[in-house]
Amino acid sequence: MEKVIDRFIRYAKEYTTSDPESKTFPSTARQLDFADKLVVELKEIGLQEVEKDANGYVTATLPANTEEKCPVVGFVAHMDTSPDFSGENVKPQIRKYDGGDIVLNEKVTLSPAQFPDLLNYVGQEIITTDGSTLLGADDKAGVAEIMTAMAYLVAHPEIRHGKVRICFTPDEEVGKGADYFDVEKFGAKFAYTLDGGEIGELEYENFNAAMAKVTINGRSVHPGAAKNKMINAIEVGSKLMKMLPAHERPEYTEKYEGFFHCVGFQGSVEQSVLTFIIRDHDKDLFEKRKRQMELACRFLNEEFGQGTVVLEQVDQYYNMREKVEPVKYIVDLAEEAMTELGISPKIKAIRGGTDGSRLSYMGLPCPNIFAGGHNFHGPYEYVPVRSMVKAVEVVIRICEKVVHLKDA
């Protein structure tokens, strides 16, 4: 199982950051370079039907080694890393954690005072960044765990399993990971993403999600003669921010509480562009939030003139619970696998989304399993070694347990 660590460190060094501004798919060619390397490795470990399609999806098959009729199960992880922080020249650092502060560099310290979950791993080996990049455990850990589990099953034919399909996807971090996923060709009855956080996480609920782009068209006039003439697009944007409930932002919410989150604000007096993400687990509250945004923009247009504020709002994904709950036995299966391995399952709602969110609506029910990492998308990211090893064991145990399901 130590190979999962070697794989992860090797994968983490691959520069695969996706680009939300790109018009191509995948959004960056570097993801295709990584995909090519995964194809070679999948063939080397002995998987069949290994393929990288025209869109960069990497798929492969572990053939059944039993005559038992059972469903085809899939496992999915994404190859890209978040554009929220640098993913170039990642230098993973492995160390045994002693319970104190970890000085990553002269400017960045990983401390249990800010990140108390660290104390759960005293005495364990953890992998951190060097403070200058993210680590990429989201989701290189998932890729490494699936790859290692498949290699282990190939090397241990005494473990009986049905047909297993795997897929490594591009562009999950920019919300496009399932855009060209061919569910029918993938051929699994259900699947699991390995894209969760701490050990034991098991999720089949996630946010409903929308993106809102607000373009504010101002009127630039010399400030010496601006009275009753100028419309400052920056000020209008600030006013829009103040119209949204201040206590419903990510930094003030948790659990099932939704939010408005401004992720970008750029511009000048003449024109400003604000980008928001809108999130809520409850579908009715989600729709209400979108209406709040619409009403705020309408109010500003009534004040400053039609066309001042232009809103583009688009849904990104929906809560997978609606599609997974009718087949909840697949959640129970993963929960049982964890329990049998001495892992305490932590069933909770995702405050985000995964490829599985959209795949569930595309006909592939797809709960999410822990990959082990913490503090994703920034320099404080880390992943405990034991958590990755246990994730590999969970994948293997699920494959064993699927044999006992009837292939409906």
C-alpha cells in the first residue's frame, strides 16, 4: 500500500491546474499531458480497455474474475487542480506530525491553532506543501488511491470481484468535469467519486449551485463636472454587495446553510464585473437566492437606468440526494465497507460539489468517498498517509462486496 504515497507525490508534481477563462475543453493542455501518463500506467498495471478520449477522459476496465452476476461498479477522480492557488512546481513534504506548528516557509505556518483537525494526526505521517503552492490532494489523492486499488486487485486475483470501471476526469475544478462524460459507454450501474476530505467522509448530498455574472455599465465623467452625470460602476457594485445578506456568506455559514459568495470584482468607473457563486442544499431556498439576486439587479436598474446592471445567471449542478436516495443501498454498501475496516463513517452533506453531483443526474448515481485531504485549494493543504491507505482499502472492500449484489 505504500505505493499510493509514491504515486501521489509523483502526481502532485504534475502541473494540471484548470483555467476558468479558457474556451477549450479541457481548459488546459497540461491536463492532457497528465492523462497520457496515466494511460501508460494503467496499461502497465494490467487494466484493459484503457483509453483517453478526444476530450481527455481516461477510462479503463478491471475485468471480473468471478462467474457471479453482479453490477458493474465505477470509481471516479479528477485530474485537474484548482485555479484558486498556484499548482505549478508543487514540492510535497512528508513528515511525522508531532502536534506542534509546521513552518512551511518563512511566511506560511500550518498550525493547529488555526487548523485544529491537525491534532487528529499526531504521531502520523502527513504530506504538506512547502507553502508556495497548493498540494493537489484534491484530487490527485483520489487518482492515486484508485490506481493503487486497481493495481492491488490485479496482483491479488484471490480477491473476487465483478467488472470494475474507472474514470479520471478533467476540469472538475471549473465545474465542467462531467460535460462530456459518456455515461452509457462507461457502463457502470453506479459509481463513487474519491473526492472527499477527512478519513471516513461519505457524502450523497451536495449544494445546488449557480454562477452569477453581473456586468455594471457606468458613465465616466470628469470628477470636476460629475454631479448628476457620473455613474460609478465600482460604487454600484459595492451597493449590490450590500444588498445581499451580509451574514449569508461562506465565512459565516456551515452545515446546511447556503450562501452568496463574490469570487471576483474587477473594473473601473466605466464598467465593473462581479462574479458570484450561489449555493444552497434546499432547492426552494436555492431558487429564492437566485430571485434575490435578480431583484437586487432590477432595483439598481430602476435607480440608475435600464441597462446599467446586466445579470447572467446559470445553474451549475444540483443536489445529488434526489437521485441517490432511491438507490441508497450504494451508500449503505460504502458505509459497511468502512465499518468493516475500522473506519468510523462520517455521513454528511458536501458544502460544494463533485463530478458525482452531475453524474447522478446523468444516470450514474455517484456518492462521494473520502480521499483524505484537508484545507484544499491553498498552501495549508495536507493529507495524512494513513488516510490515503485506508481509502485504498475502502475501494478494494467495495469491489469485494459488490459481488454479493444481484445484477438487476
